[in-house]
Amino acid sequence: MAKIMVTGGGGYIGSILTAQLLEKGHEVIVLDWFVFGQHRLSAYKNNPHLTLLAQDVRTVKPASLKGIDIICDLAALSNDPAGDLDRKLTKQINFEARARLGRIAKAMGVKRYMLASSCSVYGANGDLAATEESEINPLTTYAECNALAEEALFALNDDDFCVTAFRNSTAFGLSPRMRFDLVVNIMTLNALKDQTITIHGDGQQHRPLIHIADISRAFIKALESEKSVVSGQVFNLGVTNVKISDLADTIAKTLPMDIGIEYVPNNSDARDYTVSFDKMRNRLRLDPKMQIKDGINEVFHAALTGETTNSSDTRTVERYREVIENGNNLSIGSVVNF
């Protein structure tokens, strides 16, 4: 079994990846600023293979990486609106800290480095599905920083330091650190709460989608693969591409109630892209297990039963804004002990 550091391991995807790694018997070191609390991992508080490091990824010391075999790097301000709250901070965390961590990792003898990037680097590509070889067109600070981080880390790739990047589609699904600022999740919640789904714009914009459990499975698949399969490689991760209007229809048809769909004119979002997942399936040999309807159902039932509730902690931008406006450094965070 490997000793694996998961940066951002207390987050939406990271908490799921941490759970999957522990289930496989790996030793897991979660490095996170825990803005959303350590209690997101409380189900594993008695697991002897889990260690929590409440640290800022921007100032990680080399000693923290001693003995680490693999880094799964998920620490980032996690979407386009969050990235625009403070562009300087986003660049520090989503690009500069990742590049620095990669350099330290290589110097400390870490063997593999896996980066959570984003399909948002493609920007707008019309009807042509973007492959990993397609020209990128980042339209936001968040997307630009992902592209820069990929470039910096792949420059470090060699026979002794295996770098892999995953361009994640828009994620969905249930997590201990739940997010209701993602399209499938928030549409499902609103359908339950208001019996109405509101679409901003004409709904013709496309989004690639993937369940968070399948993103985590991709990381595990890569760390279990031969280096020749994943070294220096980028993989688009997704289960399907869907128009926003079609997604709303799917949610309305899936839920056990009458759901209306309303359109509100809004042309502020220029992102419209589709993505090819052939390389994920053919080279990484990964087939997503979770379909959109699976995510809709699990989020619906969790919200219906109160297993998850909507608060500022589930809306990433709102939570970050609260911390910034209160004058707190995000590196300190709001730590809740087990």
C-alpha cells in the first residue's frame, strides 16, 4: 500500500477520494486549510491510516512531504465564480502553489503527482468535442490557472517523477462537504424546494458532467496503472455532454413530482463546450459507473430526508466571500475538530 497525500482532502471531491483510498488500505495524509471544517472526515476519525494536516498549500514545508509516495492535488479555489472573487489569491493557490508543491515533491522523492484540472480550460468550442490535443481557450481566471498549473507540472515530468492531469467535467453527486453551486445539484435542490427549475439564458449551452465518485476512481485507476500509461498524460474525465435545457428536462422527468421549467434571459456566461472522453475509456480503461440520474436521485433523497441541507457551507463562493469579508486569512480557515 502507498502513502498518499491528498491536498484539498476535506473538500467536495477530496473527501470522497480520501474515503476510497482508505477503503483500499492506503495511508492517507489530508492536507487542507479546512475552511469547511475537519468534521467532513469525521466518519474516519478512528482510522489509523488517516492523518490530517491543517496547513496552507501555499506554504507547505518540504518536511511535510517526507516519505510520501503519491500526491493527489485537489487544493484549489474550486470554480469560475470563486476564482473571480480575488484573482490574485486564485493565482497564488491554483497556479503558484501547485507549481511550488510539484517542485518540492520532486525534490523530496515523491514518485507520482496527479493534478485535478478542469475541462473549463477549453472555454468555448462550438459543436466540436474537445480532445486532450485540442487547443485550449480558458475564459476565466480559474481556467487560466488550471492551464498554467498543467504546464508547470508537466515540465517536471520525467522517469522518476510521473505527472498526470485530469481535466474534470462539471461534477455532481453527494459528498460530506456538499456543494449546491453545481448545476446538477442546485437544479435538483431547487426542483425539490420550489417545484421549478430556473434556467439562466436559453439553455442551449453545453456542459460535460461527471459524478465525484468517478473522478475519485480515475485517480485510483491512475495510481494503480503502469507509469507508461499515465506519465505526462492529461485525461478528460466525464460521463456525458448535455445541454442545460436537456438537463433540466431530465431532472423534471426523474423526480417523483411535477416540475416546471422557467427561462430567465441572461447572456453573461460565454462558456459552451463539449468534450471527448475516448482517451479516458481507451487508455486509462475507465468507464464511469454513475449516470446523471443516479446523482439526481441521491441528491434528491439526501435533501428530502435532511441528510444534507443548503447553507453557506454548501455554496462555495458565498462561504469564501464570508471569510474574506470578515478579514480572515483563508489559510487559517474555520477549523472544527473531530
